[in-house]
Amino acid sequence: MENVVASGEGRIGLDVGTSKIMSIRQSGNQLKATTEINAFLPLPHSRITENILLQNKVHYYQNNGHFFVYGNNAEKFAGLFNAETRRPMSGGLINPNEPSALILIKTIIQGLLKKSKGKDDLVCYSIPGAPADAPSDLIYHEQLLKGYLTELGYKSKSVNEGQAIVFSELEKENFTGIGISAGGGMCNACLSYLSVPVVSFATSKAGDFIDKSVGSVTGESATRVKMIKEQSLDLASSPKDKVEEALHIYYDEVINTLITTLNKAVAQTSTETFQLDKPIPVVLAGGTAQPKGFRDRIEKALEASNCPVPISEVRLSPNPTQATARGAFIAAVYDS
Amino acid sequence: MRNPQTKHNPAALPHKRLRASLNVLSSRIHDPVNKLWFINRTLKGFDEKSEGLKRLPIVRGIVFHYVALESLGELIWSSNPVAVALPTRPLWVLYRLRHVLLALTIGAISLGGYRLGVVGYDAAQTGADWLFTRLIPTPAMASADVLESYPDREALPPKSVWLVSSEGNEELWSNGLRVDTSFETVGEPRSFFAFPTDGAPPVPLGGNPIGIVYHASQSDMAPLAREFNRDILTTTRELVGWLSRREIYNYMIDRFGLVYRIVSDKGVAVHAGVSIWADDDYYYLNLNKSFIGVAFESQWNAGRDIITEAQVQAALNLTDALRARYGIADANCVPHGLVSVNATRRLIGYHADWAQSFPVGALGLEDKYLVPPASMTAFGFGYDDDLAKRLGGALWPGVAQAEREVDARAKEEAVSPEVLRARLHRRYRENLDLVR
Ligand SMILES: Nc1ncnc2c1ncn2[C@@H]1O[C@H](COP(=O)(O)OP(=O)(O)OP(=O)(O)O)[C@@H](O)[C@H]1O
Ligand SMILES: [Mg+2]
Ligand SMILES: [Zn+2]
């Protein structure tokens, strides 16, 4: 990876996503990314289970007569114990209906970051756009994360996920353009001008929505749909079976919601105080942006929609799943 | 379903024209963090300083450029320097004079009336953007095409090297060395003490140099790209001219391998500062008067000094020529990082240029990184963790060797190493009085 300025020591970018939590920090002259899947696996208490976990040196957390295996191990052992993983977060925020959510997120973050060494160590963590119907949910989410980081000895600040994409991907354009992260729980977007956020928004239709919807219309489990989607979906060629057909349909639904919301958001601002000087780029990141043909579909949808701001190009981040954490890292370093 | 949206307040953004200026300036900085810092620092500074100037667009424009200049200055001359390329000297002057410039310009406008002000401001803004564009080119040398190491020199050095011709400002020497003399100054004649290693009284010497100290300029340079052709030479020549007026270094080798003589061989140049080195017979203290200083125009990148193949070839020719002319011993051709000390804190490696990876072998020299530094073995200097950190991990092997030697000697004399080092350091202090 290209080197970011030398003074990145003690600075960490943290992407707290619905599906994974990723940290990026400087190691020598390189950026080092570490990921834990944001999931856990509750296993009923038993001698055998305990032995297996101990033998495999798996970290777990014990509560209420259950072992909770978390992070990457959760996925690894789900098959072994024939159990389903659960998520501490949903729709981009900490899941209020999941009693173990708080302690597990905290444990995963702790494992990723370790205790702070310097007293000026700074973590910049990503947060989604504010939900209009319940803005206090976001404040709660943000404050909880901040609290965990303080406990671990870090100073912290938050960055909007869409803006993190702008920081990471639009340096050449002097941080002017639209950054979009199409993730698991939501799509986040931010229009920035010279790094100043002008408007940001989020939609709750993203990867998880696709898995669930396709599952329910085809009778497959969401987990299986997710696997098919991640391993073989090609949005550039026509669907070959029922599942693929449904995947195409719900992908279009995600894209249409995203573009409609984008146009609405941008239309309001561009008539007011702010006017663009020239066409701006759109950059796509996030796991859901990865299938072949996604970029083309976004481009077509934008063209068809009469977007109120002139768009110069639509491009895909060269590293879609790391872009948020990388942007958060940049935000952590420049803040000196 | 949630369909949330947050509208931010883009009031922090200045007028369209100033945004365009900010865009022009930002485009010259090619690192996301630095660029982000610059933009935000400028916007914030402008926001604070332009409050209450809403009705004075011209003054706002001036204030804006003032703030941008200040931000750039901080970026370039911060204690944590960044990859913004030179020629920073004219910018430095502007930066130093920024308050004066601001006052003068605003004063001139208020005195000269609005119309004149508008014309002046237009010119000034265009000029400022043009200047900034030229001053802050994109960063330089791709590290991909930099060699990790250079092969050792195979041939024997020539026994004698002589001046073949000297036309205009260029000397040609018999081993192929070419020297540009357009910036040459004479300098104070050399005269110094050498301290016999056997403890005999110091010997006054003078005239010819006794050794060579190699430096890395670690300066920012214009990028090596066609569109910067004009800047590339101007930058170097400005730098050499500046060095020459201050008599810093005897030679400078630019990235194309062009050799500039700055101070004559027999003249004293400023380069090694507080420093210590030794050969078999003598210790030398504060090497400016006894050693020739040769600097490489270089870039500090990823914990090492980056130079080009052309520079290595030129340095080989220059080293051969100097050694042949003045009978300089291999033992006294040494990188600056190995001789520089901090006398107050009794630490080695005060300046760390070439404290690692100087291509000694390629210049036909023995590996000086294996030599235990005399500063430690003879004068009780030590090192701290910070040095290793600055060098990206490890110190050169000579340091560990020196430590072992001091420990062994302390054991022999039945004192603790600390006591021995303090004693050695006293000797340094006494000798130092002579070289001042
Ligand atoms: N190759 C792929 N093709 C299609 N979808 C993929 C692929 N890889 C991952 N995904 C999907 O991307 C989503 C995860 O993306 P990402 O890691 O960006 O989300 P997140 O940051 O954890 O979530 P969010 O930002 O919404 O909180 C999941 O829905 C996953 O199924
Ligand atoms: Mg995400
Ligand atoms: Zn030096």
C-alpha cells in the first residue's frame, strides 16, 4: 500500500461495520489492516465444548451458562458446532435487541486494538449517517463506542462512513466528490467539497437486506444466499437460476433506493448556499460494491435519474472493503 | 424504513474564487494526510481571521492567501517535516515576511482606493497562485527505481589524478571527474590539531584536508518529471548558491551526478559541526577544519537517504581524485552520521545522515559501519533509544563493538563502565578546549 505520512504512529483507523470490524494502523512504512468478523456464536455450556475451545486456544466469553465465541472464530466454529452466528449490530448500529451485544463488541474491539501505549494515541472510528426517525440511536451508538475506547486508554473521534470513503479515495480531487460505502447493514454516502461534508445520508437497504429478501422469496437460508452472492454473483451477465434472478432484482432495489435518496439529498443543497464549480466524481466502496457489474449499474441508474449535480465519473475503490478504515486512519493522522 | 439525511453547514467554504485558489494549492500536495491538514487548517484559519470582513472581498482575498501561506509554511517547516518539495527558500522568505506583506498590501489598498485595489488584487492573486504552483511541485523520486544497494568497486583506485582542462566554469579531471566551479569560494585556510592516539601532545597541522565526511542534504527537491524541467535545475542551483554564500560543504553532488565545488579543498567549510573521528595515529575533533565535506542532494525516504546511480559514480570519481591529490587514507573517509555527536548530552549520532546504508563499498572504501566509533571508545560517548528509533530500528555494528571494548576495559581497570566513560569524557573536555 502507498505510504501515508510518517507521523501515523499511535494513530488508528477503526471501521465499526455491521459485518466486520477492521482496524488500520501504521507498521513501519506500511499500513496494516486487521479484521474481526462482527459476530458471535452462543454455545451451551458443556465439558466437551469447553475442552474443544481450550484445545484450539479460542478466546471466549462466559455468561448465563453459555460460551460466547466471537469474531473470526465465531464463523469458524459455527459449522463445527452446527450452530448459527448472531450479530451484535444491525442496520449499522448496535443492536438494542441483542442482550450480549454491548459486551461482545467491546471484547472484539479490545482484541483488535489492545491497550493504548501512548497517552496521545488516537482512534478515529466510523459511524453511519444519522437515522432521521431516531437520531438518538446514533448518539447512543457513538457514545458507547467512545466510552469503550476511553476505557482502553485512547483518545477518539468519529468520522461519518461516507466521508471516510472521500478521505480514502478522493485525494486526487482534493476531497471533492461523493463517497459511497455499500456495506452489510446500510449504504452510507457523503458529498464533500474540499473535504468539508456538505450532505451525508444513509439507507438501510444493503447487503443484509439482499440476503434476507432473496432468502425469503427463494426458500433458501440467508446464510446460503450470502455465500452464493459473495462467491459467484455477476451483475454484468444475465441470471442463470432462481437465486441469481432474485439477487439481481434486490440489488437493483438497493441501487434505486440509494440513487433516489442521493438525488433528493443533493437537490436540496445545490439550490442553497452551495454550488459546484465543475463535475464531481462518485466513488464506490464497501463489500456490497464488489460484484462485477455493480459500478455499471450505478452509473446507468445515475444517468437515468437526472442527478442534480454533474457527475464526472463513477469509479470503484481499488480496495472496497478497506476504504472506510483507511479513511478513518487518514482522519486520525491529519488531526494533529 | 429510515431514510435519514444530514445536511451539514458548508458556510465554512469561502467564495468560489478562493475555493479555486485552494484547489490549485492543494493539488500540489500529494499526500492525503498533509493535504487534508492543509485544507482544513486554511479553511479554519480563514474562517476565524475573515470574520467581520464580509463586505471587504478584496481584503478577504488577501487574508485568505495569507492564511494559506501560513498553513503551507507550517506544513513545510513543522518539527515533523513532510513531503512537500522545495524550492522552499523563496517560500521561506515569503513566510517570514508574511505579517509585513499582509500589512503592506492591506495598507496599500486602503490608501490607493478601491479601484486600484481591485486591479492590484487581481494581479496579486494570479501572481500568488502562479508562485505557489511553482513553489510546491509534486513530490519526487519514485522509490521503486532506487537501488537497494550498489555493487562494490572492483578496480584499484588510480595512483594519480590530474587536472586535464579547466574551461569556463568546468574542470575536467583525468579520471573523468567533472566539477562545476561557478559557485566556488575560497574559504579560510585549514589549520587544526590532531591528537595522537598514544597520548603524546597534540600536533598542529594544516593546509591539506586529512579526510572526507559524506553528507546527505535530506532536502526536498523538485520532482523528477518532465513538466518540472525548469524547476529541477533552478532548485539545485538556488540551493548551491545559498550554500555557497554560507560556505556550507566543500562539494555538493546533485541527483544527476553533477559535482559543484562550493568551498575550495584547502578552505574550511561548515559541515561536520561537533564531531569525532580517529585513524590509527590520531584522534580528530570537530572535523570542519580537517575534513572535506561532500554532500549528496538526497531525499529522506522510508528511513534512509535515497541517492541515484549517477551520484554514486560521481562520488567515486570525486573520492578517488581527492584521495590521490591529498593522500587521504581510506580510514578517514566516513559518513557524517558516524562522526556527529551531541557534546552536551554525551550522545553519538546527533546528525544521522548516512548513519546507515552509505555505499562505502561502491566508493572502494572499507566498511566504516564496522569500526567502533572513537567517540565511544576514547571519549566516553553513549547513545539513547531515540537514535535507534530515528534509524528505523538498529544501530550500526561498530556501536556494539565499541560498547564491548569499553566494558572489557572497565573490567580490566576494575571500575564500572560508567566511571570509565566519565573519565574518558573528561579527556574529551580537555582536548576540546584546544579546538575552540
Ligand atoms: N464479493 C462480494 N460480493 C457481494 N457482496 C459481498 C462480497 N463480499 C462481501 N459482500 C457483502 O458486503 C457486506 C459487507 O460489507 P462491508 O464489510 O463493507 O460492511 P460493513 O462495513 O460491515 O457494514 P456497514 O457499513 O453496513 O455497517 C455483506 O453484506 C457481504 O455479504
Ligand atoms: Mg461499513
Ligand atoms: Zn551532514
